[in-house]
Amino acid sequence: MNGRPGLAGVRPRHRTALRSTDGIGHVLLDWAPAPGTAGYVVHRSDHYEGPYAPLQPGPVLPPYADTRAEPGRGYWYRIAPRTPDGPQPPLPGPVRGCALAPGSAPAGVRVRIDAGAPHRPAHLTGDGARALVTATATARDGTVEVRVVNAAADRPCAIPVPALGRRVTVEVAGLEPGARYRLRPAGDTGPEALAHTGPDGLVRTTLDLPMPGNRTLRLAPDRTRPHPAPAKEDPGP
């Protein structure tokens, strides 16, 4: 028998690597959850040696954005797993993070949706994607609705945080090539925008997403003007 024999009643050592990324108005923390873990409590300190205090009362799963970080001020972070046996001590290996101050324009996030398979998770990239910004989509009778949501749960909703605002580029793929669509964010009383899909069947538009807040974008086929019929070839004499 190869390997070392296990000990009855002794759980294997919990191994995971905590990573931090400095973002505008937040510090992004990410890690790979260990099997059998119900969640993690994120701890923060001003000093490497501690003391460390939890940032939220209950366990969370990655990614996690510390939106209470003061821009320009460094912090140290550790995570403590919550297992079926109860809360566990913080894991070794704290990481450092520092929130960035906002620039002249909101940070950018890109959301890509496949209209042909709206049940698939949206693909999100950019500053704070997945931790600060999430997105879902529905599609019915050719109409697609994309809902982009603020996911900064650790910040009271009553407090506006301009540094956490994002400019979200929404890409909807899998539409009818060469078709024309009407675009309107929910609650927008202005005129609808029109977009034409190219041969790739893609529509792209941009939304300003305040934090906290959410926006819903509706794309509907424009049936007021029929598609031009393809030109017939001249059969010749």
C-alpha cells in the first residue's frame, strides 16, 4: 500500500491560497473553496501581526469585495473556513490589499450574454466583476432582458458610494445576423435606441451602473420595418 495511512476521525489539512487584487473603491479577494466547506469569514487588520476582526457576521464564498476599505490605505486579510464541525481558526498566509481612489471615469466591467443559451452564466470581466457586479439574462420570443446587479452586499444600501460605480459594457451574442433591435434600459423614458447586428449576430451597448443599484436592458426585435429580401440572381436570357 502506497502513501501514508490516514487517522480515523482526523480531517485532512485545509489548503487554499488567498489572493488579493487592488480595485477602484474596493479590495477584491478570491480563493478556491475546499470541498465540504460551507463558507469563509473574511478577517481584516491594519497590521500583519493583527489583531484581525471579521468583516461580516456570516460566511461567504469567493469572490469577495471589501468595499469598506479606505482608498490609499493598506490592509491585511485572512480567511477562516466554516465546516460542519463549526467555525475554524483563520488560515495562515495573510495577503495585503489597498483600495484605489476613483479616476476621472467609472471603472469598466464587460458582460457577455449568449442569447441562444441565456441559462448559461454570464461571462464577466473587468474591475470588480463577479464580486461587485453580477448579471443574469432571460430570452423569450426573440426578446432578451439582461439584468446587471450591484452585488456589494457588505455596504448599506442607503449609503451612495460613487467610487463603486461602474460603466458596464453589455454584449449580447447569438442574435439574428443582420437584424435590427430596439434597446431600452428599464425605467428609461427617453427614446429607444436602435442597433443592427452584423454577420456575427452581436449587439453591444454601455450602461452606467451606480453602486448600489441595478439596471435592466431590454433588447426586442424591431418589427416595424421588415428585413430587406435578398436580391435574386438574374437568370439571364
